[in-house]
Amino acid sequence: MNLKHLTNNILRMDSKRVARQEKGATTLLLHHIKEVDRRRLYSDWKFTSLFDWCVKDLGLCEGSAHLRITAARLLADIPEIEIKIENGALNLSNISQVNQFCRENNIKDLEVKKDILNQIENLTKKETDQKLFSLTGIQKPGRETKKRISDKKSKVTYILSDDTLEALEEVKKLIGIQMSSDELMKLMIGALKEKVEKNKFKQITTPKQTKGTKVSGRMISAEVKRKVYLRDKKCVNCGSQHRLNFDHLKPYALGGTNTIENIRLLCFQCNQRASMKMGLSRR
Ligand SMILES: [Zn+2]
């Protein structure tokens, strides 16, 4: 189609007319979807759901199918929205926002829904969100989602408070170089892991000896403890991470050394059992 011959004014008027027609076609399609839904025909036609039918038989993209089904079902409950869709006061996107809001807040009363729809007429997506937010006075919790997008990557959404987001921006500024979310996350996880491990290491290596006690020959050096901890990280016998002890594989009393090779991590229980087996009692 070539529109080059149209004058500017006619092009504008024509565009408006076609847009109106498109809205008319949209509501007409909603009525059809609504009726197919009412008759549950999609299963007769061997589709698994109304959505499946919309995508595979009508050729709608998934997002578009979702919006139309939501609006078609709302149209069945509230016929008044038809005229509002046609005159542009409501669109499929903000209808979907209201629908999700009602679902999350367990709003089923049609009069309440109608009232909410009245309040969001002619609003943009962002304005609709703000309006809905103000209606409850509580922040819409949103949903944290995780979606596999390739064999090595997932798309994850997190809900962050303003404070957290601000802190995150500060960290980014401090780092000073552009990073992908993945790189930033890796960096933060690495730092956190290091801190947690350090604390844990400190906890389990704090010597229990009292002041003035001489470090005896059986004391394991901090360096060996650190290496053993980083190697084993948990009870090598049962995998527990609670009440970990450094244990001599060959008991010190029997000539075992304080080397990394002869030291292992055992939980309290396993350590006790090992000692009993060796006929050594430890306190
Ligand atoms: Zn154990």
C-alpha cells in the first residue's frame, strides 16, 4: 500500500479512522474470544486452553493473547468496558493491570472492580500503577520471578526497597566501572562469601585455652586450621556444619602430626565417636 499521495491532513484523519477501526476490531475479537470461552470450544478443537487456541489458531503472540483473554473475561463480567475500550478511555494494558491488582488483593466484587476501572480511565501504565498503589495504601508486592532464557542463563526479577536500590547504586558508583548485573552479582556474592567464611573460620578457630596457657605441642596452627577449613568446610564424615572440630586423623597421642594431611574437620558428634573408637577420651 502506498500512501504517498495523501495530503497531510487526510493522512492524519485516515490514521485516526483506522485507529478507531482497530479498537472496534479489538472489541469484536474480545466478544469472539469470550464466546469461545463460554462454550469451552477450544477443547473440542483439541487445544489445551483458551490461551493455546489464541496463540496457535488465531496466531496471536503470547503477550497479546494474555491481554485479550483477560479483557474478554472482564468484558463478560462488566459489559460497560466495551464502549470505554472503543473510545480509548481504557486499553488492554491497564485492564490487565487492574485485573492483576484485583487478583492479588482478592477483590472479587464486580462493583468494586467497576469503581477501580472508572478511576484509571485515560491513565498511562505508570499512572495506573500509582493509582492502584494509592488505592490500597500498601505497596504492591509484585512477584519475584526466575525464568530460564538459555541453557546457561536465567532472567530473575527481584523486588527491592528504595533504600536497597540506593545502596546498590552507591556500590556501583564506588566500583566505578560499567558492569553487567551478572558481573556485579558475582562480585557481591564473592565478597559476601569471603566474609561469611572468615567469620565462620574465626568462630571455630578461637582457641579455648585460658589466658596464660602455653601453646602445647598438640595445638594446630591457625594457618593449618585455615587451610583445612577451606578444604573440608564441613564434617568430612557426615557433612554437618555445626560444632566443627579439628581432628587428628592419626591421634596426636599416637604420634600424629599437626600437618594439613593429618587434620580434618569433624562435627562434635563424629569427633566424639572417632575418639571413642581410638580408645581416647577427650573433653
Ligand atoms: Zn559429623
